[in-house]
Amino acid sequence: NAGVTQTPKFRVLKTGQSMTLLCAQDMNHEYMYWYRQDPGMGLRLIHYSVGEGTTAKGEVPDGYNVSRLKKQNFLLGLESAAPSQTSVYFCASSNSRASNYGYTFGSGTRLTVV
Amino acid sequence: AQTVTQSQPEMSVQEAETVTLSCTYDTSENNYYLFWYKQPPSRQMILVIRQEAYKQQNATENRFSVNFQKAAKSFSLKISDSQLGDTAMYFCAFMAAQKLVFGQGTRLTINP
């Protein structure tokens, strides 16, 4: 019963490097989300997906791209990392009854861009 | 757009005391849901309690209860008989159309 798994858990990037964060869920959830958490700002939605092959922008999408080629996976890409993208990134998933149960969250990825 | 505001960045109480965390929100939606999440130092997001906007009765889960004032758009969390394990960040969140919008968080410390 893994739930939502994020890889990697920690990463240090140099400015301008690229990377992909992987989120995998094994609950057959339709909806998947990427948030970033910064001190004093709570969690802010970057991108989300309402089903396989779909993606949509959230509150802070600039500098990020996503893909949902398989229902169980949701990838977050940084093409050219910037220090402003230093943050903790959370993936989450939900079914159509998210209003009853909320989201299932991964354990987060701490990304530092130097 | 929905916004969620938590006006208390930090709070600290003694073990066994009761503490109330404040949350206000702004929305034009009629059908929505409200949540409180706990984030301990492990970073895991844990659902504490939820409230359906169309229900007037305040939700309760063991030592955790809410005071939901729909007209005032207020959704506070009360923790009774606080325990050391309650030390964490607490986030208030609003849900409409399957998307969660979070407040800034309140860092709660329970002192022995």
C-alpha cells in the first residue's frame, strides 16, 4: 500500500540545469496535482491533471512543465532551474470523491537550486 | 478566485491546554468543502478534519473540532487537551471543483 511515491526525495541543482520529478500513485486515482511549499506561503498549485493525457495550469505554473502519459504517473519538469524554484514539492492524488477524503499526498521533494 | 488566510504564523501553548487556530476564506461558491491538514516535522500531510459547507453542524474528530461560521467565512480549529505530538504546521484549505487552496499555515508548538 504505497499510496503516492515521489522521487527523488532530495536534490541539489545548479542554475540552468534541468530535472524531472516523478510522482507515482497506485490507487487508480483520476486526479493528480503538483504543489510547491514555501515558508509563509503555504502550498501553491503548480499544475494538475484530471485524467490520463490531460494537464492544466494552476496558480504558479511558470518555469514548469508536466506530463501525464500514464494514469498512475505525473511528471514535473524544470527545463532551466532558477534559485526561485528552491522549494519543497508535493505531489498529491485524489478520486472523484476528493471532497469526502481530501487528497493523498506524497512525502515531498526538497529541491535546492544554487 | 478563492483565497484562504491564516493570520497566526506561530502559536505556542502548554501541554493539556486548549488552543484555537484561526482561518478565514473568500469565495463566491455555494458548494465547497473545508479542511485542516497537519504537517509534522516528517513533512507528511495528514488530514485532520473536514467540513461540508452545506452542513451547519460543526465537525468533530476526537480532540479536534471546528467552529464553522459560513456567513463570516470563518473556519477555526480547536484542539482540546493538547499533546506534544500535536506540534506541527497546520494548514487550512478550501476545496471547490476538486482543487485545494491552502492558507499560509500556522506553526503550533506544544510545550511540556
